[in-house]
Amino acid sequence: MTAAPGLVSAVRSAKQFLTYVASGPFQYAVAEALSLPDTYFTAFREDMPAKRDLLAAGLTEAGFEVLRPAGTYFITTDIRPLGAALSQEGDGFAFCRALPERAGVVAIPNAVFYDHREAGASFVRFAFCKQTAVLEEAVRRLKALAG
């Protein structure tokens, strides 16, 4: 990092603290999780694919091209199949900015993760680590948007 000496010193201190403390507040959460019964984790492993499948099917029915994930709680979609008007001409940023007002749903433009943003311009992602009822409502709203 290049900055004024006082800023460099502050950033170095924060970095050192974070590196060696290993996220102290999270240690309490990990300790709590380790005390949970195995049934909690079994149910979690079964629940997440079901939520993924629910959202993926709904997004497909709403007209998105869905890229099915295997190891995350985000579903990436291509918005171009929605048509020029709905997909904002394939502009994921514009689509994501307009989506909350248009459908009450939030998505993240994948282009923020690309070195060359234009390569990810038409891809947006949705999280499925939500309550089932929330996902069902999001799917209903997205279908209405596309319908």
C-alpha cells in the first residue's frame, strides 16, 4: 500500500491484528456451532440443495439462463434470455439496480468479480441461503416480472 505514513501505520496495525487474532468474534460462533448436534448439520446439508433447486427452477421458469452451482450458495444467471428490455440490454449493473424497485428482489452483478468487466456483463447472481418462504416469494415476483 502507498499512502501517508500515518495511514500506512494504521493499516499495518489493523492487518496485523486481523491476521493474528483470527477473527476473534467468530470464535464464539464456531464454539457454538461445534456444540450443535449432528442432526443440525445433516439437515443443513439436505436443505441447501433443496433451496438451490427451488430457486434454480424458479429462475429458469422466469426466463433466466441458470448456471447450476455445485459448491456455493449463489446461483449465477445470464439475463440476456429475458430480452433487451428486461435485461437492460444485457447490462447486469443496470439490471441489478432496477430489480429491487421492479420486483422487490436483489441480485448482484457478477461483473464486479471479473478483471474484464465486459466478460461478465450479462451475469447476475442470487443467493439461496434464505428461508424457503423467502425464496418462494422471490420466485413468484421474478416470474411476474418476466410474465
